[in-house]
Amino acid sequence: MSVNKNPKGIILIEVLVAISVITIGLVYLLGTYSFSLKISGSKKEFYRANLIAQECLEGVRNFRDNTNWSEDGLGTFTTSTPYHLEKTGLPSKWTLVSGEETIDGFTRRIVFDDVGRDS
């Protein structure tokens, strides 16, 4: 029985296996990179939306604190109607204007509803 010490084709098989392993590794790395880019983009959108919402909350609080409830404040607005904030006058102050507002693709509105409590 003789064993061939220089089998033909073994090197070719080793090269194919090595190329396959490298290709699978690269596909995995590219997939991970693509996924991280998607997450990064959605985090930026979430951060931007959060800043826009915080600005709105601060504006409504400022409006509430600098107006009289029943004369020119929050008590004078119609329920279930969308409003948005605008700065007017000098020095500038927040006012509520009827309608919605779109900022960088995000739509923002303030809606007041009647509330009640159980007796």
C-alpha cells in the first residue's frame, strides 16, 4: 500500500476553504457595519425628535407662566383643536397659534382636552 505524499488538488481545496472562510467573515463584518449605521441614523432621529418635543414643553410652560389662565392663557383655547408655538414680539415671547407645525420632517401639535375627576 502506497500513500501519495504529494496529493494533487489538496492545495486547491485548502485555498477554496480559506477563501470561503474569508468571504463569510467579510459578509458578517459588512452586515454588522450596515446594522450599526441604521442604528446610528435612528438614534440621531430620536435625539432630534426629543429636542423638538422638549422645546415644545418648555414653550408651553413659559406661555402658561406668563399669561392669565382665563384672560389670555391656556383657559381660552378650544379643546380638541391643534395648536403650535410661535415666538412673537420684542422681547420675544411664546404664543399659541392654531394649526400644526413641521420641523425637519417631524410634525408637532398641542391639543387640549377636557378632563374630569371621579367624585
